Amino acid sequence: MQRVANCILRTDDYVLMLKKPRRGWYVAPGGKMEAGENIKDSVVREFKEETGLSIENPELRGSFTFVMREEGKTAQEWMMFTFFTTSYSGDLLEVSEEGELEWVPVDEVLQKPMAEGDREIFKHILTSEGQLYGTFVYTTDFRLIDQDLDPSRPD
């Protein structure tokens, strides 16, 4: 099973987001964990590779399972560990191989185009200090068909 670690970096009233070229969707910077790598080392390494920034004191805020279904069967499954921090050092890359980096005002984050599950994750992490655990089930064209969050959020 693939494992991914990412981090939401908030400074003042901005969040650093990465706009991926394939769908034009915004994500928190991060990427695939390497074999034998722990999740904290992974998020620090991946964040620096994608942004040029060294995040400091990242806190794990969410653990998620993502399932892609096709004709009622699991086509793909992976786990994502989402961290949060407000401190970093270094200089932002002018160009990232992964997409366009953008400091987005906090009040505009949820209006950006993104996967619906990611929207739930951003919503939780930007408004709560607690942990969030969840499973998101998508079609292979990334339409959300089910989600189970703990703690669940009222609509």
C-alpha cells in the first residue's frame, strides 16, 4: 500500500498550497514515503523537495485511507498522514517540479479547486487542533462517493 505524508503550513493568515498541473487542483505539499522511512522524516523531506522550505515542529493532525473504486471493486488504496506547522526556514522555490506554489489567504483556501476529501481535511486542520481520522472513497475519476470521519464534523 502506498503511503503519503503532507503538511499544511500556515503563517499569519496564509497557507502554502501547491497547484498540481494534471487537474489544476490545490493540495498541501508532500509526497510518497520511502521504504523504511518514518512519517515525520518523510514529510520534512518531501516538503523541502517540493517547496525549498524546511518545516519546523510538524504535528501529525490526520491519518487517512483513500480508496478508489471501479465497478464496485477496489482499484487502488493508499494512506496519507497530514501534518500541520506554523514555522519554517529557507527560501521558497521559484519553480517546483510538482506544480505552482502559492501563498493562499486562509479565508480563500476552501474555495480553491481540490478533491472533496482534501477540502474536509483542510477545513478540519485550519479550524481545530485535534486529530482527524478518516476514509474517503472515490471513483477512479475522483468523484467522492463515501467518507467516514472521526471525529465527524457537523455540516
